[in-house]
Amino acid sequence: IGLMSFAAIAQFAPALIGGLIWRRANGRGAALGMVAGILVWSYTLLFPSLAGPDSDIVIHGLFGFEALRPQALFGTIGEPLNHGVLWSLSVNTLFFVLGSLSRASVPLERIQAAIFVPREAGPMPSLRRFRTAVTVNDLKDTISRYLGVERTERSFQSFEKNANVSLHGKEQASMDVIRFSEQLLASAVGSSSARLILSLLFRRNDRDSKDAFRLLDDATEALQHNRDLLQIALDQMEQGITVFDRDFRLICWNRQYRALFDLPDEMGQVGVSLDQILRHLAERGDIPADQRVAMLNRLTSFVSPWQMELKTSGRILELRSNPMPDGGIVATYADISGRVEQDLALKRANESLEQRVRSRTAELTRVNEELAQAQMLAEEANLSKTRFLAAAGHDILQPLNAARLYCSSLIEKAGKGPAGKAATNIESSLESVETILGAVLDISRLDAGALKPEDTAFSLGGLLGQIGNDFRPLAAEKKLGLKIMPSSLGVMTDRNLLRRLIQNLVSNAIKYTREGRILVGVRRRGELAEIQVIDTGIGIAGDKLNTVFHEFTRLDEGAREAEGLGLGLSIVDRIARVLRLEIRIFSNPGKGTRFSIILPVAAVAPPPREVGKAPTRAASSLAGLNVLCIDNDARILDGMRLLLEGWGCSVETVSGSGDLLRPGARRPDIVLADYHLDGGTGLDAIGRLRSAYGEDLPCVLVTADRSSAVRTAAGQLDVPVVNKPLKPAVLRSMMARVRALAPAAE
């Protein structure tokens, strides 16, 4: 067992001896050699002792190959211990050499190799016989010509300290001093030149070499002059500069280098290794001790510039390194402490700016949230106002509707006497109140966004024709001409809102025109259509064109011309904004005004051909009709009864939606139902009646609710809508129309 252990320990020998005598040995070769040697030792010595002599591998070899028998590898026969040691050390040495040759030595390995295996282990043999003829001062004088007196003195002082000897100037130089001098001189002029210089120095008293030595002195002076110029130039640079040989020993530097690193004199000598400098910095606390090797590798890897911070001085250096042709490196060092401090100040300023931006952003966010909250509260208040106006309008319009019904009945019964004139005046006043309430409610709904446009494609010709039919009687009363130009253009927008907009413009044109005519038509402008309402009225001054769209705003000329509240054009402006239409106005005072509505042209399908219509009943056909009136206001029911019975109708009234289908009740010819009922809506009541009497039952929804939701719901049931307060003519016309459209039973 002892001999086997000795054989195992012997596996360290190739790496140990090779590292001392071979400069190219490295860690990879040592590791590969020892691993290979230990494996062979285990196979040839350890395994046979554990497996026993009768083992199949011991007798026949691994995998049955005789050449792989542990105690007779490749047929070699010998004593087992000698056989195992011989093969394990041979394989160890082979892998040590191959592993070392497989890669170049890393910087730390090259520095260590330079310590143990100098490149020039001794001077030339030819120098040995001259060693007693040269003194230490002679060597110093010769070397100082190339390195300078200061560097030469420091180098010899370092040699005395490391070798623990004392040198005297006139004593003869020993072989160690000559070898050191040769290495020192070789760092400046190269190995061959150094040997030549020392050889001539040793033979300077020979007659044959005096001329050569004189030439050498002249060349030396010229070389020294050039070196002095180069050194002066390097010392004037702001950056520190160092040059290391291929063993990473210092051979050249400038004054700024030592000043930047605050190095002592012994660190500014030829031959000081890079590892010594880094170790000195680590011991002084300038760099972390565990980062010394990493910095050595980084400096010799020639990557992009990097930074080093010296802890004791607080100085920050930027390092750049480049390779030399012979394998050494040249490195520069720049003090960037000021620049780094400026960068940090800029970074702090940016962080402060970012903090201020975040603070301002948070403040703006808070303000925006407060504004959003305020806007939400304002919108909620606006909606509350709209709901209040709608409810108040409904409650106001209900008695107003009853008053108009009573007034209409009174007019028919009173005739043309004084009572009839009084009733007519009352009806006119009620109509004015209705107009005011309707305008206020419309503005409220438009401002609150309660009116949502429902875009449909339709022809402008039909729309303008209906408007012409509505306003011709009013124009005829003032003896004005109303001309509606036919048009085949189609548009895509909300038909009801656009009709309301044009109606307001035509109404204003008739109201403020004394004589002449009103022209309504459409012009095509490329992909746009321009609806024009032109009158020959009083006109509007140029500086007042923007004010006419403000609510309750009336110009002096207009106030003298006609009565009104100043809400018509305000509603026009709000409807245009809801529909996203452009309104243009051009006016010439005393000659007239032109309003234009700009909207895109759209394709419209041709209207279906009308088949034979049922003949409409005349007004007198309402006589004898059985009419069912549904409302939750008794006064309105009473007024409806008086009005309808005056037309010759048979009237049945129901308060609310509870008692619709009474036993023995006959089928009504027409149903007039309010929308807001106790316990439901008028549409629910109409649905129940149609379920009982048939889907063809004619029905009309009579309501003060002017919202689009009610109209949409009524349209889905094919129920026409008449708004309160009721106009008797409108109601009579609607009853005649829906009755005529119903299938004739008789």
C-alpha cells in the first residue's frame, strides 16, 4: 500500500518539474496530465489489488483485449509496481505537454513563469572571462546611457534589496550583477543589443575593439538623445502610459503614470511585473484583493475601455490597453474623475427633474381627477336638470293639453260670436306657451345629450317637400312666395333632427321677411350637399352674425319685425353640433339672408312603387266612430270626450291601464292612449288591446314625452305618435289617416 501511495503522489512530478524548467507549461497541461496519470495508476495498480488475480479483466484485459491487461499494457512485462509507475508517469507527461501546447498561457501564468524561469537564464559564455575586469560603476555608467541615471540607480537599489547584498561602485561585478545588468539593458535595447554592448564594454581596453567601442559610444549618445526626447514627450502627456514586455514586466512608463496611481519609487523600475503593481494597489486598499486577477485578465484582454476606482484617493481612471508585436502590452490611463462627477451631477439633475416631473404629473393627475369629478357632477346635475325639465314639462303640458281640448270644444260650440273670439285668443295664448315650453325642453335635451341621432339614408327631395307642405299656409298668410326646388340627392343622417333644423330656418325666414319670397333648395358640391334657405328679409349685420345663435338673443331689427323668444337659431346650432353638420350664414342687411347646411352625399335606394291605396276618409267620416281614450288625468279625458263628441264620435274613457277589457265592451274603432299611465305605459295597454281585438286595431299614442326612446318603441309597434298639447287639426288628421289605413271590415 505504501508503494502504491508513493506511485500516486508521483503523479505531481511532471507538472512540478515541468513548471520549473519549461516556460510554456500552464494550468491546463498540469490538470490534464495529473488526471490522465491518476486514471492509468488506478487501472494498473489500484484495480488489480482490489479485483484480485483471478479477475477476468486482469487475466484477459478490458473488453477481452490482451493488450489492455492492467499488469501487461501493450505487451510490456515487468514487476507490477514498476510497470504501473512507468505507464502512469509516461501518460501523465504526454498529456501535460499536449495540454500545455493546446492553449497560450494566461497572463498570471506568464508572470509566474518569468519568476521561476527567466528568459535568459545566464549571460553569454563569452562574457565569463571578462567578468573580473568590469566594476559596478562601469555597468551603471553604461546602462544609464540608455535608461537614465535615476532609473538605473533605482533598479540597482531594488536588486540590492531583493538579493540582500551591498554593492560598492569600484568592486568587480559578480555574475549575478552582470546577469541583472544584461536583463536591465535588454529591457531597453533588446537582448541581442544588450549582449553586444556588454561584450564591447568587457573588451574596451583591447586595441582591436577601441574603434568599435568609439562607434558604439557615438551611437549610444544619439540613441540616448532620442530616448530623452521621447521620455520628455511622454512626461508632458496628461495620460499615464506604461509598456510591459511579453512577461508583463515594466519596461517603459511616464511620470503621469506614477502620479495617477501614487506609486512609490520601487514600483517605477524596469522589470517590475504587472502582478506586483496590482498586488501593491490591493495591499494599499485601492482595489479589492479578490479582484486582482480579474483586473489582470481584463487589462490583458484588450477589450473596450474600462474604469478603475482607486479607493484611497477617490480617483477614477479610464484604462485602455493594446497588444505589442512581441506579445507585450501598452496601456494608457486617463483621470476621468471630473467627467464622472459631471455625469453623476447630470444624473442627479435628471433624477431631480424626473422627480419634479413625477410630482407635476401626480399634481396634474389629481387636478384631472378633480376636473373629471367636477365634470361628472356637472353632467349629473345637467342630467338631473334634464330629468326635472322633462318631468316638469310633462306635468305642465298635461293641464295645458286639457286646456286646449276644452278651448277647441268651446270654439266649435261658440261659433263666431264674442265668446268664440275670446276662446280663439285663449287658444293662441296657449299655443305660445306650448311653443316656449317645447323650445326650452328641446334645448335642455340637446345640451344634455339626451337626443341621440339615428342615421338613415333618405332623399332630400321628399323631406323638403314635406317642409314645403307644412309652411305654405304660413307663408300665404304673409303673402310670401315659398319655393321648394326638387332634388334627387340622398344623405345619411337623422331625418327627424334634420327636418327640425330646416323647419326652424324656414320658420325664421318667413317670420323676418316682409315681402318677396323664400327659396329652399339643394346644391351639389362634389361629395357634399349644400341645403340652402334663402330669403329676402331684413338681413343681419356682419358684426352680429355670431350672436344670432345665442339663446334668448334677438336683434333690434328682428324684435321690431316679429315676436319671438330668440331660441330658434340656438336650437339650430345645437342640432347641427349633435349631427356634426356645418352651418354657414351669409347676410346682406336690407336684402336678405342665406343659411347653408353642409353634409355628405349618400346613396339612397329608390322608393318602392306604391300600389293601390285605400281611399282616405273625409273629415266627416269620423262621425260614428267608437273611440277609446286612455289617460290617467280625468280633466284630459273630459276634454277629449267633449272634443271628439263634437266631431260625432262615440267616446269611451279609461283612467289608467287597469280596467281595459270590461265585460260586454265592444271593439273600439280607434284607440287614443297616453304614454305615462298608472301601473304601466300606453304601449303596454295598446299591446293588451291588440291581443284581445286583433293586431290591426288602429292606435295613436298621445304623449307629452318627446324623447326618441318613446318614438322608437312606438315605431316598433307601428303606432303613430302625437305630442301634447294636442292641436285638434293634427289629431283629426291623424285619426282619419290611421282609420283609413286599417283593413275595412265593412
